[in-house]
Amino acid sequence: MPAIYRPPAGFSFLVKFDFSPNVFDVSFQSVSGLSVEYEFETYKEGGENRFEHKLPVRTKYSDLVLKRGFVFAGSHLYQWCQRAFRDRDFQPANVIVSLLNEAFVPLKTWTVVHAVPKKWSLSDFNASENAVVVETLELSYQYFEVIPPF
């Protein structure tokens, strides 16, 4: 019987910051922003009215957005953000995002290089809902690299 390829599920993943060994700083409910695209410059050639030339200029990376239940005690990540937003002490960090299989073995890993906090927010407090308080962290970064599996 031929092998059937099943795309991996996106619910098992791990996020690590190079400055924090803390178990609270690796648990997130969602990760988004692993995205890259090219910016293009258009060039209009004289006498050619059917089209414009589109020339690739540089790559552009989206912000990395991390969401998790609010952690306020013992979080190196929270302290890192506070230093950036309160003290304007930006300390770039590398972030490793791994997509895991059902045995928690990395299938694919991305290293997000030179990340700094861009935005931090909390979900709304609402007395009529029984919802977990979620903190959202947006990171600006230079680029990411895919790490080959072991």
C-alpha cells in the first residue's frame, strides 16, 4: 500500500527565546507572522505601453505575533518587554519556533533573528464572560531562517 502524506496539524508547537529558560515563556496558544514577501519596484519602459517591468527590490517580513494566557509572575519574557517599553532598553533576541509532530519531535524549525518588542496588549476584561485573559505580543524582526531537521 502506498504511503499517504498527511500535512501536519498546527496545534503542536514550541516557542523559545534565547534569553529565557523559563517554562512559562515557551507556552503560547497561537503564533502568526512567519511570512516573507518581496517588495517590487516598477519601471516604465519608453514606448512600451502594454505593461510595466516589475523588479524585485528587497524582502519584507511580517511581525511575529504571539498569544498566550497572561503570565505576570516569574516571566523573563514579561521583564524583557517591560525593559523595552518602560526603559527604552531594547535587547534584540532570537526566537525559535518549532512545529512538532504527535511525539513532540520538531518537524520544522524557524529561527527568528533580531526580534524586539513592538506591541504588547491584554484582552478585554468583561464581567459577563468567563474568558482567560490573553496577552498578545508583537515582535519586529530582521528575518527568519529555516533550520533543517536533525
